[in-house]
Amino acid sequence: MKFYDINNHNNIVSLQEAVIKSLSRTSGLYMPEFIPSLPDSFFVALPDLSLQEIAFQVASAMFGNDIPNHDLKQIVDEALSFPIPLKQLDENLFVLELFHGPTLAFKDVGARFMAGLFQYFLRNQSKEVVILVATSGDTGSAVANAFFNKKGVKVVILYPAGKVSGLQEKQLTTMGGNILALRVEGNFDDCQHLVKLAFADKEINGKLNLTSANSINFARLFPQSFFYFHALSQLGKNTKPVVVSVPSGNLGNLTSGLIAKKMGLPVHKFIAATNLNRSLPDYLTSGNFKPQQTFHTISNAMDVGNPSNFPRILEIYRNQHIEIASQIKGFSFDDLQNRSAMSELHDIYSYQADPHGALGYWGLKEYGLTGDEVGIFLETAHPAKFPYEVEKATKTQVAIPESLSVLADLPTQSLKISNSYDDLLQQLLKMA
């Protein structure tokens, strides 16, 4: 499989370059030259396949012969060593729990798979790679965990000061070793902008082998398609149309679901459930995409006013607004509605959701599921990562897993910088 730069379709690169470089010289995202279709036999067998078997077959179809089967299977098995259960709440309502990985968030799937690809491609290289990643909450901790003490890799994480939860910050800043955490005076879009400036800076790229582990890197985004296939496999021999509601911020998770659908997964509709940062729902209504001011909400990982992966959605559907709007329904909710969603899930279904998954549920409610449809919403993070808001909404205590509770007494290791590129540049130059 070859990959093209969406800013210049004539710029074609290998899977290895798309993974290791993550962005083109024009700061363009990479997309596969085509999205392969999976055979009918795969979908017939789907209910009987394990998560690892699904991931191997889906990845094989996308990557072709770029990675030998033995190595690809090892990457899959090591990355997906935890369950992703689909739990039934009522006859037609299900929740896909994506928080059973080591950092208790859905981004463990993509980060761990990507780390495996990096180790495979870097096995014969001597030059160290510096991973530069912006995070609005869970990406940084997932990447830090996946790449911690990996040979030949350093990780620099930028996160907005005061705009991630306390436990999220602990996950980002307590590892040390080859992980450098930078807390930026600004919001997530500022962090993301700094990362893009660094990739466009020829001088620093001449001194460092920079790459990214955000969902701008196809290797981080694509593996998330695996759990959509796994969700439908757990439905068994379902004949009803399936509607999947995705808590949406930077749109990597939604884009991976759309790729799964293009590969043949029978999803009837996707719902993009956003908080007040509603650039995608506004586009779906108007046909005009406008980056917006970022609003801080209780679902902080979705506080993105200018989502990086929107251009990929345009590529998948060849810029056809009518087709995009026919496949995706977008809804925006405020914090009051978010708290109502958490409360209702607990009161009606005895289910404790975090502020991100709760918006996925509220998206299904706004969509209006019929009795002839099946609805699945994604629970993207463990509620213990947001104990104050969950306990406030549900009036019940959140059980803190041991993997989080042990972080409380660990010292924070982070450096504060402004949202000026010069500050970031000085930190990067120290690594050169």
C-alpha cells in the first residue's frame, strides 16, 4: 500500500515513511491510495473471530505485504492484550467499553499498535526518533505508556496547562525517562499549532528526526478501526441497521470508523457527538467548514475548535458534502446536557459513564433510535479519570483503579512554556 499527501496527491510515499514521518513536508496528512474492501467471507465469519484475529485481517488488507504476517501478528497480539467488551444496556442499546487498556482510554489501541510499527521500522536504524505529540487529555498518556523506555525513541508531550483533569495530568507527567512533558499556556489548538510549526521548520527537522503520535499519524488513527469491527462481531448475527455514536473532538476516532465502513463494515449511520466545540456539526448543516474558537468543557479531550482529521473525512468522500451529511449526523451539547446524560445513564441503566462517553449516549438520544435500529455508543475513558464530574452527576462514588490511585503520590515532572514557538524550539534544540 502506498500513501499520498492530501496537500499534493502526486507526493506518494511508502507505509514506512507515512508512519515514521507522520506528515509531509507541506504539513499534509497521509491517506492510503485506496481503501481496500474486505471479502464477504470475512463478514460471514466475523461473529466467530477474536479481536486479535479481526485486527490482523483488517491490517493485512490495508498494509498488503509491507509487513510480513509473522511480524504483523506479533504487533497485533502485543498491542491488543486487553478486552474491548460490548455491553448491552437494553434491547437496542449497547456501549462499547474502550477503557480497559493500561491508561484506561481508547487511545491505548492506536498508541500501542503504532509503537509496534515504530519498533518494526526502526529496528535497523541508528538515528533516534523524537515523537512530538499534542494532547487534550488521553493521547499523551497513551503514547507515553506505549513508548516508555522504547529503544531509539524520545517523546515530547504538549498539553494545555489547567485544561486536563488531575489524574490525566498525573498520567502525562510522572513517567520521566524518555518522556518529556511540556504544559503550554493556552488550549489544545495552541498545542497542536506548535506541533505543526515544528514539523514545518526545516532547521529543526534537519537536526532531529521528528514524528508525531497524534491521530494525524495514520498509524495511530487506523488501528482504531479494529474496535468497530469487533463491536459488530459481538452483536452476533444482527439484522437491524446499526447506528454508532462517537464522542468527537479531533475526529480521529470518527475517521477510523468511516474507514471501517469503507472497508465494508455494515454501519448504517455514524453520529458525531461533540461538546460546545461544534465545527463538524456546523459543517454538516451548512456545508461550510470554519475553524472555531476553542471552548473549555468538562469533556476536555474533545475541546478542539479546528480538528486535524476533518480533511481526511473530505478525502474519504471526495469533498462531497451531501454524501458526508448522509453518512454522519452531528449534534452538539453543553455541560448541563452532559451532566444530564451521566445522570440518566446511571439512573435508568445503573451505568457509570465518563463525560465523553455520556455525550455519545446523548447523541443516540438526540438522533432518536427506532425499535428497528441498534445503537452503540463509545465509552472512551474510564469514569475514574473524571471522578469529580461523574460523582457530581450520578451522586455515587467512583471506584479508582489501582493503576490510577498509585499515581497520586508520584511527583509531577513537567516544564511550563508559553504558546510561543520559540519556547518549544528551545526545548527541542536541547535534544539535538
